[in-house]
Amino acid sequence: MFGSIWGYFYTSFLRYWLKWFIRQVTGKCELQRICAGYKPGAPRTTKAEYSLKNSKCKVLRAAVDVEEDGLEKYLDLIMREKNVKTQRDPTFKVNLKLCLLQITGYRNLFTSVEELRKETFDSDKVQHEEMLLKLWDLLMPEVKLESRVTKQWGDIGFQGDDPKTDFRGMGMLGLTNLVFFSENYTEQARQVLSHANHPKLGYSYAIVGINLTEMAYSLLKSGALKPHFYNTVSGRPQLQHLHQLYCYLVYKFDKFWVEEEPESIMEFNHYREKFHDNIKIKLLDPAIALTLTDSPRSN
């Protein structure tokens, strides 16, 4: 309770006067000090985001929601509001623009991801069917699919004869991620599939992949992925950047699963949450970058 009271007191009263005092001493506003004093990426952008969101100035608070075509206008408004002169601080506008691109880009990325998640797999859409068949060809190049509806889908970890039912939770986001990993990291994807088909340590490759899509989605929605994207994308993150993050999760989860040697697939939820917790702890590091060290390779 004391922590809550102190937090309210600090953000509502003390922080304002502390900022005013430091400006009198340094001659620079808080945003100037952040842009000049912190490294590009999460250290700078998270500080700038906090400063903007908690500002008493309406213009600054609105800046975190501005669209890209209105960015220059808001940058000029902020500089006017804070009396920042380009001649005195020539890098401020450039640095703050990069922060705003990352901040607003994260929000737009979630919107794009949500739209893809809500898109239902439709067997009547040629593109959807082609993606599904492409997944099979990438993972099982030596085995011909006997028919569209077949028990063979179980060989790559789907639950039934028709995979479309497994995409209900994550929609086309789940299939897109599976195909992206298999297409851009083909060797690694086949290696993970071979582990998934292990007689003792095996798991359902596709189902676990869709489950990890849900993990990536929840991390994105909660804002936990901000440090990762602020450190790895210089500008607005795009859908492909989330797909890359998914590839990291799949590859690392498989390694984690094999190393942990669970007794059976019945323990999946326990190990899934343990892995999830490990990722969330990593994301607390301001310098975090969840990227695969292996370069994408296709066979």
C-alpha cells in the first residue's frame, strides 16, 4: 500500500518539481536529457515513452498515438512546447523521431497481428490451402501427401485428419508462423520436427508451434516485447519481425524441452509455463534481443 501511495505522490507531484529543478540546472528538458543520455534502443525509447505518457502536457501525451504521416507535425509541436532550438540541440529531433517510430510502430504491429489472428482458416480460399500444403512440402519433402484430408497430418503434429480445426485459436497467425519458420529456417525446422517425433521425448510439432504463437501474441499484447523490438528494429516493427521472434521461441523451446527431458507429453503445460517465465525474465533486461544466432537457410 505504501508503494502505491508513494508512486501516486511521485508521479503526481514530486516528479514535476524534480523535472523543473533539473531543467533549471541543466538548461535541458527531460526529453532532451533522455535522447542525449541514453543509448539508442530500449534504454532510450522506454524512458522517452514513460516521459511522454506521464507528461502534464496534452501534446506530449498525444504523441505516442500519432500516425506516421503526422509525426513531423508533432515533433515540431513538442520542440515548440519545450522550447528546444535545433541550433542548440541538432540531434534531438532525429533521436526523438526514432523513439516515436518505435513506440507507435509497436502499437500498429499489434493491430496487424490481431487482424491476422482473427482471420479464420478457410478451405475455400486458395491462398490458405496453398500455405497449408506448402508447410507439408517444406517439412516432408520426400513424402507425398496422399490427400488433403488424411491421417498423415499427424506426422507433423496436427491433431486430426484436417489441420484447419487446429487453427481456431490463433487463426491464420498460427499457420503463417509455422510456414515462416519452415521456409526461412528450413534446416532448423526439420531438426525440431525430428525431435518432436522422438519416441520418448516427442511432442506434437504443429500444435506446440501454434501454442508458441499464442505465447508470442500474449507477450506482444502485454507490452513485454517492447525492449526486444526497441533493441532489434530501428524504426517501426513489421509483421516479419514478430515472425522472427516466433522462430526464436520455437527453436529455443525445442532445445529447452530436450534438455529438461520431461517424463511425458502430459507435463507439457508445466514446462511450457517454465519456459514462458524464463522468456519474461529475459525481457526484463534493457539490452535484450531475442534473435537466433543461426542464419536463415533453406534447402
